[in-house]
Amino acid sequence: MAKSDGQEKTEQATGKRLSESREKGQVAKSAEISSFAALLSGMGLLMIFQSHIGENMKLLAIYVFSSLHEFKLNFDVLSVLAVKGLLFFVSLIAPVVFGLMIIGVAVGYGQVGFKITLKALQPKFSKLNPLEGLKRVLFSSRSVVEVAKALLKLLVVGLFAYWVLSDIIAQSVGLVNYSVEEIFMFMVDSGLTFIWKICLAFAVIAFGDFAFQKYKHKKDLMMTKQEVKDENKQTEGDPLIKGKIRSKQMQMARSRMIQEVPTADVVITNPTHYAVALKYEIGKKNAPKVVAKGINEVAQRIKKVAQEHNVPLFEDVQLARALYKYCNIGDEIPANLYKAVAQILAYIFKLKNSAKKKSII
């Protein structure tokens, strides 16, 4: 089990760790898959364009050998022939090279998807240190694994090629009795058989290496429990700080709520634990709404502010509990409580009107 700072890496990589790894160009990619795709597609493209390549090679050979007696060998002629020959071979193999480029891009996309990142191209001056480079080559576990893989691949492909060639050599004993055309067809068939069997061996190696790279990449990115906690703190914030922020927000909300208590028409209480302040605007069709509510200490504060501003307190245990449970601040009271609240408000407004009349007299 891998360790980091004395802790075992037991946790799977988080989405953030995977994303950061991808941004750096660190992805699970197998070079063997690319080699296998290049081999297979290269042979396929050669077979597709073999008639085109063969015909042009034949025409070139006819032109060269039929014109040898006319050539004046000097530097200028050889320069022109060299340029023409180079352009000829480039144009001849261009379809194959272009096809291999497309296959290479497709294989890369199939392994890691589409992602453009510049971090992977940034120079790392630490890699210019020859001692560090020698250490990575000779003493790192990665280099040991890569050497072991190369030796294993050479052994497997070598044994497989020996087995295939042994069978072909055994069949070639009877070629002495074949015609030239039959010998040529045997050579072509044997070559194609050898190639597709080698491709089959490479396929097994390539997909095995791809599975290994996936496993190794996943294992390398595993995290310790502490790393997961630290990352959560970075992305979601420190729980202590978040708790303080929530506490501050609740205090601010409670302060705003208390400021609304003086505007209430009545505070329904249970006499010590619950307090709900209601406001009703006469002449409007809206039902009474809750402007403040609280339990225990908050309830006592609501009652105190209400008394300081001459807001009536009305004790009703069941109604206070129901209003606190079913209403949020700013909500209108539910229909099933209309009657009970209406009776209280009617009583409060009657008292207020009586007090006004006495003050006028």
C-alpha cells in the first residue's frame, strides 16, 4: 500500500485530483496501443495502396533503366534526379503517412478523450539536471517496469515469430516443385499470414499494457484521508469558518426579525417557550402574517421588545405552538388558524379602540 507522509493512500482520487492530473497531461495512456494501431493501420494502408505504389514503382524502374544510356552523370543532373526522386517517393507514400497521422490522433482520442492543455508543454528545468535524469533512468521503479515490459514484449513477439516462421519454413520445402507464379503467391500469402499473426500478438500485449496503465494511473492518484479532508476544506471551506459564517448570518437575520416586532399588532405566547408576532393590515385582503417568531431566549427577547413598544401579548399555548410550527417569517397564517387569530385580533383592536376613546375624553 502506497504511503504519503506516513499515511496510507486508501482513498480513491477525487474529481478535483483527476481534473488537476488531466490538466497537467498526466493520463492513463499506453504507448503499446499506439504502436499496435500504427502497425495494423500501416499494413492495412499498404495493402489498400499496394497497386498504386506498385504501378508507380514499376513505371519509375522502367524509366530509369530504359534511360540509363542517355544519362550524363554530373553534379547538376544528379541533383535534379535526387530532388525528383525525393518528391516522387514523398507523393507516393503521402497517403500512407497521412492515414497514419489520422489513426494516431484517433487512437490518442480514444484513450484519453479530447483535452488541450498547455501545462504538459511547459518546460521543467528540473529535468535538465543530468543526475536527476540518470536517477530516473536507472533507479526509478518506472524505468524498471518499462525495461521489464520491453523484455517481455521482445520475448513474446520473438517466440511467436519463431513459431510462425517455423511453420512457414516447413511448408516451403515443397517449393522446388512449384512454378514461379505459385512461389510468388506462396511468399505473399506467407507474408500476410506472418503479419496478421504478429499483429495478433501485439494486440494482446497492447491491450494488456493499456489495462495496466489504467490500473497504475488510478493507484498513483490515490489519496490519504488527510489529503481528502484538506481538499474538502479548500473546495467547500473550513467547517469552523462555515459554522461561524452561518452563526453570523443567523444573528443578522434574528436582528432584522426583532426590528419588525414593534410593527406587529399582537404577540401570541406560550407563556415562556414560544412567541409569534403577527401583523394585520386592515382594509387589505391578505391574511395576517408572521413578522417574528422564536423559542426560549429568542421568545423572551420578542416579548421584551413588544412590551417596550406597547405591542399586546396574548397567551394561547396551542395557537403559539401551531403558528411557530407551520409558519415561517413573512408567511401568512394558514386557513385553519384564521378563526382563532381573527378572534384574538378582534379582541386586541377592540381594546385599542377603547383606549383611544378614553384618551380623547
